[in-house]
Amino acid sequence: MPQRTLRFKIHQDGRVEETVEGFNGNACNSATKNVENALGEVTVKNKTTEAFITNQREKLKQFNNESNVTF
């Protein structure tokens, strides 16, 4: 399992910049939801390359469950 990291940079003007590492797909959203709610309004979200990586094993399971084809 990869190391999962949340990094916060607090700017002089009060803005908080959050960087999330080690989460694939949309898992970062659930990991940061409570922190973002506590900090206030999120104005910008930029996805990293990790956000576009999906768990192929889970997709294959879902495909098998939804079709008559077995792999």
C-alpha cells in the first residue's frame, strides 16, 4: 500500500493550500472532506495524475457483476 500524505501550506494572506499524495481516483475527496469542511470554502481544486488512476481490479469485478461474461 502506498504512503498516503496530506500536506498543508498556510500562506501569509490566510489561504491554505492542501496537497494530497498516495490516493488513487476520487479517494482523496473522501480523505480530505472533513478537513476542507473545517477550513472553510474550497475555491480551487486541481487534480494530480494520481486522481486519474483507477483500480483495474475493482473495475473488472464490477464489469463481471454487470455482464454475463466471466474472466
